[in-house]
Amino acid sequence: MNSSSFAPKAPPVHITDTSVFINLHACGQGERILAAVPNEIIVARVVECELDNETSRATGEHAFLERLVHSKIVTVVDFTDEEFELFDELVRDLDDGEAATIAIAAKRHFIPIIDERKGRARAAMHVGKEPLWSLDLIRHSSVVNTIGGAAGIEALYLALRIGRMRIPFDRVDEVIALIGEQRARECTCLPGYKARFGA
């Protein structure tokens, strides 16, 4: 048998929605996080265009993505005709970035990273598996090992407080344990915030 038969498979390609870059920029460690993730990171041209606006230029989000592309940490891709057809269908009830991310993921068998509930549901339908969360990037074992525990926890806190990152309900306790209850009270985006901490 050829020895190449035992060669390890390359990690699956990830394709990220616009909100993921907003969260990664907010956390202050975005470039280091994506550089540490072993997966190839792809972004749709539509997402790049979504961040090319006055607000994102003022906040630095647009420049953040441009640096990632220039450093070859992230690769921008355009639609094929087939992907554009699916995008055109999805964009009727989803944001442009979500629709583009799902369309490309579905046709190229990439794993989408989407945090919004409706986008996640549509991604699961078209891709055939649950998409990842921004949280999965920030808490990836390779990331934590690379940037260190304290920096990783600070990045998580800032993504929640500044980026208002959405996370799954079943990981709220884990996240609060990491950042501490006092800091968690500053993160009103946490699922079940009012029930847990009050108004």
C-alpha cells in the first residue's frame, strides 16, 4: 500500500460571516487567533464589501480584514455561477454576508462560521451540519495554546463586551466561569442575561 494512503487529512476549510470579523476585531487578538487556527480561513467577497463602509472604516474593522488578507491569513473568494444562484435565493431573507457565506460553504463543502440564529438554521439546512461559532475560534485549543490562557480569556471578554458576540446558550456557564461573574455582568449579550443578572 502506498504510504500516501496514511497521510493525514488537511483540516476542513472554514468560511466566516461578517459578524465573526467584527468579534475578532473587538477582541484585540484577532490576527493572532486566526493565524493560530490550523484551518484555512476563507471569506466571501460580499463580506469584504459589507465591511467597506463609513462605520467599519471608523472602527478599524475594514482595515483589520484588509491586514488579514494582505498577510494571507484570510483568502477572499468570489462566487461561481452556481453559488450566486443560491446566494440570490438566500439573500431574500438573510443578510448579504450570511447568504454569501452559506452559498459558498454549501457548494464547496466548507464549514461556515455564523453566530446569528436565522443564518445558523439556514446554514445547517444547506450545508448538512451545524455551523461553528465565533466562540469556537476564540476558544480553539491551538489558539489558547498559542496566545496563552490570560490573553485568551481577555479576548473572550472583549469579544462579548465590545463585539457583543453571540454564543450558544449551553456554553454560558463555561464562559462565565472563564471571564468571572463580575465581568460577565458587563456582557449584556449573554443568552439569558436578564434572567441571570436582572435588568
